[in-house]
Amino acid sequence: MDESALLENYLIVGALLFGTGLVGFFSRRNMIVMFLSAEMMLQGVSVNLVAWGRYHNDWGGQMLVIFILTVAACEAAIALAVVLTLFHKSGSLDIAIWQRMREENQPAYVDRDVSPDYQPDHQWPKLTPSGIEPKPDLEEITHRAHV
Amino acid sequence: MTPGIPTLLILIPALPLTATIVTAVFGRSALKQNSHRPVVLALLGSFVASLMMLAQVRQESEAKPSQMVGWETSVDLWNWAEVPNALNTPPAAHSASVQGIEHGLPAALPFRIDLTLRADALTSIMLAMVTFISLLVAIYASGYMHGDRGYWRFFSYIGLFVFSMTMLVSASNFVLLYVFWEAVGLCSYLLIGFWYEKPEAAAAGKKAFLVNRIGDFGFALALFLMWTTYGTLNFHDAHGIAGILGQTRLADPELYVGGGVATAICLLLMLGACGKSAQFPLHIWLPDAMEGPTPVSALIHAATMVTAGVYMVTRCTPLFMVSPDAQHVVALVGFVTAAIGGVIAMTQTDLKRVLAYSTISQLGYMFLGLGVATLGGITSGMFHLFTHAFFKALLFLGAGSVMHAMGGVVDMRRFGGLRRLMPTTHWTFLFGCLALAGVIPFAGFWSKDAIIAAVQERAHDEPEFLYLYWGALVVAFLTSVYTFRAFFMTFYGSERVPYEAGPNAHESPTSMTVPLTILAACALVVGAYFERTEGFAEFIKLTPSLAYEVVNSKNVEIVSQSHTLVGAISTLVALTGMGLAAFLYLGDESQVALLTRLLMPLYLLSHGKLFFDQIYNVLFVWPLWTLAQASYWIDRVLIDGLVDLVGRIPPKLAALLRPLQTGMVQFYALAMVWGVVILIFTLLTWPTH
Amino acid sequence: MNDVPIVIGSATLLLAAGMWLMLPRGAAAGRSFGTLLVAISLGLFASQVPRLGNWVNDSVFLILAAVAVLSAVATVTFRNPVYSAIWFGLSLLGTAGLFLFQGAQFLGVATIVVYAGAILVTFLFVLMLAQPEGQAFYDRLSWGARLSALTGALVVGVLTLTVVSVFQGPAVEDRPQSPFSKVALDDGILADQHMANLGAQLFSKNLVAVEVAGTLLLVALVGTVAIVAQIHKPAGGRERSHG
């Protein structure tokens, strides 16, 4: 095989993966998809590293990818924890909700593309609730950690 | 086995310092109302050590080798600072070197300060006096200050003061002297403002500190001038360089620089002494300093610290000897201060202030003695310092005892006839008054008499001193009058007690009356004993500075031996003053009122303290205050405005960037990537050569 | 050779336009047209790089690359995040194949195991947990779709142009050539004992890094627990304490 051509091909595949990840990270509003896109960028980088490692007949590239895997695992754990926390606070995975942390007096970003006659693609069937409704725990409701 | 002089010399300051540290560290948490114990113990140790040192110094001094001028010894502790080749062109006066190596002197002199302590007659007598008075005052204060919130703080200050004062009198270098000169000033400031919640106390502390700054400024200038003139600041000869007050120079008076430089040095030194010893025109801080606790007034502002100026001038006698003009200034300043103090004390109604002005007046006497510049004058000045410490401490402590019983009231118009209520205080106060008025055989008689006699003797050479002689007698009369005025107003007449004293005003506790009794005994005997038995002057003149032959040559005999005439006159004057005071204040008050009306302008002048404060306000305080206000305005409006202007720029700049903070995470990432893209694109297309 | 920048430039623009069309934009249509544009653009990119010199190798590589890149595009453009995640899995498979194709066997397997097996499943799990019923409006909308697509495509274009201009520069002798022969590679990273060599490298030269990575994992674990633990604290109190 032509090693230079191989490297060149891989670099361009890496660039494409990276660029696609970027587009996803910029445009998607769902936090989970944003993180998927970020992982995609990591994939692009990994492809690059492996290709360079082969080109130089060096293990360093693969080593770095192993560490990227490690860091990606850590990142995923923390990211999911943060996403869960944010979801718990806002009830939504929409990243735009958190634009309330913008600088004071700045205009908010408003969705312009929402069509007024928006309908979800699928209407999921609703099940009638059945069984006995559980009683709310009064103590839990009235509990206050701080007074 | 008795420890040697070096050990004692180190021990005397080290003990109070240790006590200070112990009290400061453990006082608040552990010692509390026992805080006086370490300090009193340390002072006792110091006092015993000073007595042992006094005995040894005396022995050594009298057995001194004949070629030595006076007797001194010094202990080098460590080198504090050394700058080699600091002074490049030694003036003529440096050609003095030890052992006559006159031509082998290095071209450049080092600036070298060793932490050196010295022992000689002057130092040892000062040490003994300081530690003794401090010990008694500390014992007294353990009763007087009992229950005060700052009890431990008070005693740690007292320990610090005694440390500084003992270091001051045993330092053998002008820089060290200056350092501890400032340290006692600091202690004075801290103790005047001890009750800092009281605005008057805080203001008085500030005033004392600021007025002292003027004097210390002069002292510092004197130090600079001495360094450039003599190339050293040591008292003693060390490291091949003749000290300013060292054996080499003392043996050869030609080595002292005369003329204008000498006068300048002496006048600047005198300015420093004026600040510390409350002499005209810097005397105004001392009366206000009475805001401090009374034991402090007794220890610092009557017996010890204020005499530092007298000590310093005495120590520098050889310098003053080459400048007759400076001697006259010292004498004149001393006399004027004595007169001012005496006149103002006549009409004050605050018991402590009467005593404060009397202190100023007595310090004036001491300077008058020093200004006479004969051996008799200087030794009598020192002798007056010595005796004055005892009886003035006694008077202040007595006043404190009265205050203690009267619930803090010091206005003599509000109490009276306390002699039955406070018998011990009454008797001891009487002894103090007799000593202050100079009644034979009390301590004050011997020393004051010696000063007046020395002035009279000097008048044989210079007739101008005759005016000072008569003036000094008038002041002695005033002294007697105001002393007994205060005494009669406090202890005689109908018994009156202010309501602050409560229903059962009583004599002070034992811890206070015992020091009073001891001091009263001292006030009685200390003059006669040291004058007649021990020969105070004979001993003190063994100090190198005073053993200087020029001093001795000026005067043929030591004053104390004669002057029956002067003694008789001054006793007569004192008794007349007593009689006048008794006539005025023991009878009804109509005579006082009549006299007041007759001498209304004089009365107003005296009652207004000669309006020094007001004059200084107009001359110095107001202009400076106006200047300060103007500067404040410039700072606030102009400079702060400029700074604010500069400070307004970043927010404006930031406002430009503010729209970027949209809160959308994607936007941030996008901006970052655009940056990278532009960077890479630039790198690729950058024309390379 | 002069038309290389032009081709890459147009490929970039096509990619941008295609991505924009494919991204969720409310009710807007044109997704299939976008797919076509993206495919053309990818073809243009592929046309600008040299082949590997062996039709088997070429076809295997191209298939793997196409799977990886197309699945990636699908990942970011699908409206339903669950589909996105599954497409991402496919993209990972493609990447893993690419790793294997280069002889990085361990990485190929590890990518599948760690990413597809663990991380992706966790993502899916959270997705299921947090996804509201039905499709959320924010999955049907994009933020700055035009700008994002343009930026991403521009990055790809700039990178590709860089790579191509270096490897296919005007002067043939300046083009980089691999200094290692097939034999050297067979003795090096392509040697038979792949795992053994990798392990030896990992635990000799990179031992410190391995330890640090282990610590990092631990810290991440603790951090995750700490963050998640906050969720279950009652709201009110903390915020009030911040005044």
C-alpha cells in the first residue's frame, strides 16, 4: 500500500468526521445529540492519530487514542450527570433554556422557525391510568432541609 | 558568686522583655487578673541586678586605672548593620584613632552599628532608679488597675516600657539610643491612649506622638550631622575608630569639632531633648498625657521617660562643652520652661495637671543645671533628676490614690479635707510636697539647692547667669506655693467627697499604700543620704563624659560642699511659699477671690496655660489643617476623578463585547471555531519568504 | 493541478448547502435533496485524493469511510435523538473498521466495546429517561443552521485543502514520503504480536499516563456522584442561601 496515500485518505476522513461533529454541535438543540456530536469530533481526531501512528511506525498514536477513549468515558459520565441535573431543573433537554445565563439586557434568542401549526409526528397512544393512586407522603412534601 | 557586669547588663533589659512577651501571649487567655505577676517578678529581678551592677560599677570606677578617663565597659552583643566604605572623605576630626595610629587610618570609614551595651556610673545609676521606680509603680498598679479590662495589656506595655528604657540608658551607640528613644515614645503613646475608647485619651496620645515627632526629627538630623562630622555613631572606641564619647577623644579635647557644626549638633540634640522631656516650646503634650492611667503618669511622664532628654544631654556633655552658645540655649530653655510650668501650675484645678506642670517646671530646673555646664551644674542636674524621680512618682501615685478613692474625679474643687479619710495618702503626699518644695532635709532641697548654687557660682564668670539665679529662686517660690495649694485644697478644709466616690470612700488597698510609704521614705532620705553619705556627684563624675577634663577645669570645687547661704535662702523661699499657700487656702476663700480679682490678667493668663495651645493652633494647626483640607479636596476630586475616569474605560470597552454573551453554548463554540478557521487560513495564505 | 482548490471549494459549498438542507428546520422540506448534495460533495472530496493502488484495498477503505461519514451525517441530522444515537453507533462501527484496516486491532475492538457497548448505551438510557413523550419541538429546530453548516463545511474544506496542498504540492520531491518500508512496518506496529506489543508500550513508556488516566477515571466517578447527588436535594434552600 502507498503509505502516504493511506495517510492522506485517513486525514480527510478524520476531517469529515470532525466537521460533521462540529455542525451537529453547533446546530442541534438537544443536549444528548450535542454530546453525540462532540464524541463524533473525538472520533475524527482518533482516526487522525491512528493514521499518523501508522505513518511514523510509532505506537504513540494508538496510545493517545486509548487515552482519548478513557477521557471520553470520563466526559460521558460527567456530561450525563450534568445533563440529568439540568434536565431535573428545567424539565427539558433543550440547551436554549439555559440562555437565561446570558449577560444582562441582552435580547433573548427566540425560535423563529416554529410553525404555528406544529404537530408532533406521531401521537403516542395514551394508557388510561389504572390501579390505586399512591398516597403522597406528607412528611416528604412538608420537609424542609433549611429553614 | 555574683554575676559579672556583662551578664547583669544583659539581664536587666532581658527580664522585662521576657515578662512582656509572656504577658502579651498568655495574658488574655491564661493570666488575666494575674498578669502583674510576671512583670513584677521580672522588675524585681531587674532591680536586684541593677543594684548588684551599681555596686560593681562603683567598685570598678573607684579603682580605675589612672590613664583612663572615667570608667566604662561595654558588651558587644551582635553586629546589627555594616556598610563598608560608607564615608569616603573623613573630615579632620576622624584623624583620631585608637592608640594614636593617626596616619594609618583607612581612607573610608564603615557604617557599622553593633548592638553594644555599656556600663558606667551614669548608666548604672539610671538603671537602678528606673527599675526601682518601675517596680514600685508596677506593684501600685496591680492594685490601681485591678479589674480593668485591659489589665494584661497594661502590664505588657509596662514591661515593654521598662525594657526600652533600660536599653535606652545602656545603649552605647546613638542609633540604638534613637531606636529605644522611639520605643519609649511608642510605649508612652500606647499608655496615654490606654483607655482608647475615651476620645480625649486617644487625642492626647496622638498629640504626644506628633509633638515628639518634631523633637525626634531634630534628633535624627543631629545623628546625621554627627555621622558626617565624626564618621561614627558609637559612644565608645571600637574597631579602631574613636567613638564620639570614647576614651581617645576625651583624652584629647582637640579632637572635638567646634564652631557652627558643634552648635548645630547641640541645638538639634537639644530639640530632641525638648520633645522627649517636654521643654519649651514642645512642652504642650505632657499635661494632656495625664489622660493615661495614673501609674503611667507617675512612671513614664514624671519619673523616667521624660528624663531621657536630661540623660541624653548629660551623656553628650563633651559635645556641649565645645559650644558655649548651645550651653546658653540649654540654660535659657530650662529656665523659661521652669518659669512657664510654675506659673501655669499656680491656677490649675486638676490635681494631675498641677503635678504635670510641676514636672515640666522641675525638668526645666534640670536643664538649667545642665546649661550651667560646670561639673557642679551637670551633676546637680542629674541629682535633681534622681531625687525628682522619687518624690514626683510619690506625688503622682498619691494623686492616683486620691483619684481611686474619689471615683476618678481629679478636680480639686470637688473634694477636700481628705486627711482623715485617707491618712496614709495624706502623710505620704505631704512628704512628697515637702520634697518638691525643697524643704530641708527632704530630697528636693538638696538637688534643687545644688542647681541654684551652681547657677550662682557660674554667675561669677558670666554675670548674665545672675538673672537666672534670681529667676530660679522665684520659681522655687512658685513651686512651693502651687505644691501646697494643691496639698491644702485636697487634704484640708471641710471634708467634701464627690458623688462619684460613692457612700464609703476609703483609703486605698495595701498594694497601693506600701509603694507610697516606701517612696515617702525615699523622698525623705534619698537626697541627704546620697548627697552627704554616698557623694552622688563624686560618683557620677566618674562617667567618662563627665570625667572630661574640660568639665573639671571649668569649676574648681563641687557645689554641694558649700552654699549654706543659697541653702538658707531657698529654704526661706520655700517656707514663705508654704506660708502663703496656707494663708490663702486654709482660711476662708475670700483671700483667694480677692487675690484673683487683683491679679485678674495674670490669673487669666495662667489659667489659660499661657495660651500655648491656642497660639500653636493658630500658627501651626490651622494652616496645616487648611492645607490638609485642600490636599484632601485635590485628592478626592482631582486625582480620584482621574482614577475614576480611567476606571470607566474598561466597562465601556466591556460593553462593546457584551452582546457576545448570548448565553447560547453553540454560539460560543461557533466563535471559537471561527477563530481557529481564520487562524489556520491566515497561516496557510501568509506570504512566506 | 490548479483546479484542486476550486473542486475542494465547491465541494465545501455543496457540503454546507446539503447539511443545511438536512438539518431539522421546523417544517421545512428538502432533506432528500440535501442528502444528494452531501453525497456529491463527498464524492468530490474523494476524487481529490489518490487511491491506494489496489482495488481491494480501495473498495474496502471507501466502503468503511462511506459508512463512517454518512452515518455521522445522519447522526447529526436525524430529528429523533434515538435514531441519532443508533446512527452514531453505526458510524462507530465504520470507524472501528477503519482502525482495523490500519492494523490497529485493539482500538478497533475497544471502540466498539467502549463506545458502542458502554457509552452509547448509557446515552440511550439517559435519552429514554429524559425524553418527553412524543417528539420535542427543540428536536425539530436548529440553532443557526445555515451558519453552523457553513462553519463545519469550512473547517472540513480548510483542513482538506491543507492536507491536499501538502501531499500533492507542485514539486514532486517536496511531497512527504513515508520513511518506513513494509518490512519495517511489519516489524513495528503491524507485527504479529499486536496486543503484546501494545501492552508493552502502554505499561512501559506510558505508565505514568496510565496511572494519571486511572486517577482521572476515579475523579470523574466521584464528580459524577457528587453532581447527581445534588438533584435529590430539595430545591428552595440552596437558592435562598445564595440570596
